[in-house]
Amino acid sequence: MKRLLDVIGDLRIAFWLLLAVAAIMWIGSLFAANDYALFNSLNGVRVQDWFASKGLTAIGSTWWIPGLFFAFTLLGVNTAACTARRVMALWPRRREMPAKRFAVLLSPSIIHLLFIGMLSGHLLSFTALTQERAPVSEGAVLNLAGTGEFTVKSVRHDFFDGASLLADRIRQSTVEIAVMKGGVETTVPVKFLRSVSVNGALLQLDMEKKKKSGKPIVQNPADENCNKEHNYHYAKLLEETRPQLFIVATRDPGLFVLIPGFVLVILVMGWYFYQIGFGRDGKTQPNG
Amino acid sequence: MTIHALLYAAAALYAAAFILHLAGKGRSSFAVLCSGFAVHTAYQVSRAWITGMFIPNGMFDGVFLLPWGMALAVVLLRLFSDRGTAWESAAAPLFLFALFALAYPKGLIPPTPNKLTVWANVFFLTEATGQACFYLAAWFAAAGIVTKRISTNYHSLIVWGFVLYSIAQVTGAIWAYLGWATTFRWGSRHLQSAVIWCYFAAYLHLRFLPSWGAREKSWYASAGFVVVAMNSFGSHLNEMGFPRIGG
């Protein structure tokens, strides 16, 4: 068993796997930059569904995604073996040193365990996420991603100060929805950055623009990028288009692992590096 | 005179600091670099009012924040780290990044509602200062190779950079969760950010691989300059084409 852990958890393998993951992601980033629309369509859907429907038809641009998952799987196994090896070596010595010293020595292993948790959380997000979206209009009755029925009561846009250079741009939008809670109708506001949880699904807002006729605008592929500020420029939109708010409902089991994990890993990492003087004295301990 | 004159002044002071360093006037070089940092800080703060109202996002635009972060790190290193290193020599890369900032569109990309959060500000602050540490580490590692005086004086810079960059990954993920309900977006920006993190996570493991000596580690740290540049300048150049206001 120990021999097996020594081989699988070898730090040299960890080093080269990290570089391999970095190289694959860099290659992927070039494809993602080259075809924003294709890879943006992967956001909000399960990776296996997307790969079956879109990924395979564009395999020349998407081949690196299975490679990335494979490399991360190997890295996860290597990290687990390395951590187990180190904890097995450290645990019998716990009474031979002060508790704080032992905690410092154990910290890298805890960080690595949390890293494995992050990898698992992301895998869960990528493979088990459910997301549905619908346009918002007053009076609409919606049922998205298992939220149960809710009614859109009102839609309101707040704008930046008219005297500023941001005049005519939307600063915040508020959609009031009526949901049934315990047999009682409750009105709750959904805003940008202020999502609402309804029956375990997260409700958020998104904005697109449409032609005044209501038809969607077909974007020139060369103009498609992550900058969506034009969707919120009201005066410009009103010339020929109108803003269209969407409600997006998301169920993501990975979030329950990721969000607490993020906080914990930063706290433990910060404490550990503080204890070793941020590498000033070269007092770092073996990882894993 | 616009507020951008402050950036020109800061860049000039960084250049002067490097010239003084070359002339062997270490104390004067450091004093001028501190002046550049003070002027640059004033510029970053004033960017918050670039639209005619207070929008903190203006202060945290990565291209302008990067040389500021480098200047801050050099000042802290000079004050609190070993005195044997000519930290002010970093005024050279500092000036080069300030030059790039001078050539860059200086307005603010109009913020969408999802960008008006402190999480976005903390993300850009920690990302830029983390990258600043990586660039400086690369500079001092390369200086050691060129002068044939290999040392590990850059190591703590990479550790600090890694911690700051990890905080950026986490705050960025929380921001993405609040704004878009997912902690990771499939796109070049997120992927390249993860590339940088993985590269320096691998570096931290080098200390425990006996076959990697001080010279090899210096080469690896120096190559970090190219890795960070290749994985951040793509988005900087891409964003040059975005509409901006107040520039």
C-alpha cells in the first residue's frame, strides 16, 4: 500500500500534471477566444450534454475538453495519494511536537484535501447543473428548473445619475415576483447580484436586447465577446431595439461544495503562509 | 489638464528612478520611485470619478493597477526585506508597464449592473497585485541569471503572488456565482487565469524536487514573466476595442 502511494503520489508527477493542465487550458483558451459563441454556449448546460450535441460536431476546437477532465482526474488521484502518504507519516508524530507546530505541518495536507474538494465541486457543477431561462414581462407566470409556478408582478429599471457620463445606462433592475410559501403568496424582489432562492433553485437576472419588433438580434460572430455593456445602454437601445430582461433559474449541487470550500482554503492557506513567513526564510514544508 | 496627466507624471518618475539606479544612486532612485508611487496612487483614486460620479471600478482597471501594484511591492520590499538587493532596479519593468498603460485607452468600460460589486473590485485588485508579484519575481530571477549571482530573493514574491492570485480566483468565483450563478465560465479569460495559477502552483512544488537546483528554479521563475504576459495581455488587447467613456 505504502509503495503504491509512493508511486502514485510522487511530487514529480504532481509537478508535471500541473504543467500539463496549464498547457491544456492555455490551448483551450485559444480556441475559446477564437469562437466565443461556441464556448459561451457551454455555460449553464451540462458538459456531457453540450459535448454530445455541439462539442462533437466541432471536435477540431473542443478535443481539449476531455483531455482537461482526464488530466484533472489524474491530478486529483495524485494529490489524494500524496496527501494520504504525508498524513500517514505525520499522524504518529503528533504527540512529539507542540499542537501549533503539528497544525502548521498538517496545513498543506488540509489545503490539498480542500483542493480535491474544489475539483470535485467543479466536476459536480459541470455534470449535474440545471439552468433554465425565460423572458420577463409583467403578469407572466413562469416555472423554471423546478421552482414551481411564480408570477412576475412588476419590472423596474433604475438608471445612473443623469448628470454623469453614464446617463441612460441601467444601474439596476428589479423584478418583483410572487411565490407561494406555505400556502401564502409572498412578493420578493430579484435584482442583479441579489438572487433569490426558490425551492432550491437560484433565480437571477440577465439582459439581452431585441429588435422593437420582438425578433432577436443576430450578432455578427466577430462582435461577440464577454462585454455586454451595450445591452444596458437604454438611449441607444431605444433607437432601434429594446432591452429584454430574463430570469435565469439555476440548480447547481456543486455550489454546496465550492462556496464553503473557497472560504476555507483561503483561510487555511493564509494562516499557513503567515506561519512560515510567506516563504521569506525558506521554511516551507513538503506538500501533499 | 486631465487626471491622466498624473499617469504621465508617474511614468516619468519611474523612468527617472531607473536612470538613478543605473547611476548607482540607490537612495535617490528609491525616493523618486516612492514619489512615482504616490502620484500613481493619486491617479488610481481619481479614476473613480472618471465618469462624473463615484464608481470604484475605475480604480481597479488591471492595466493601470499592475504598475501601481509593482511599485507598491518594490516600496514594501525596500522597507521590509533584505537590504542587499537593489529592489529599485525593478523600476525598469515598472516603467515598461506604465508605458503600456499610457498607450492604453484610459476610459472606463461602462459597468453593467453585475459589475457593481465589491467582489469585482477585490478580484481585480488581488489579480493585478498578484501578477505584479509574479512579474517582479521573474525580473529578479532573471537579474540573478544575467549577473551570475543566483539567489532565491524572488521566492517570497512568488509566495505572496500565489496567495494574492488564489484570493483573486476565489473572489472571482464568488463574483461569478453572484452575477451568473456559476463559479466558472467557459471562456478564455477564466481559462488563462487558471493557467497562471497552475504554473505557480507547480513552482511551489519545485522546492521539494531535489533535481531542480537554484539555477533551474531561477529559469522557471523568469519564464513566469512570459506565462503571465501571454495569459493576461490577450484580454488586455481584446478590451482595447471595447467602448469606453471618460478616457
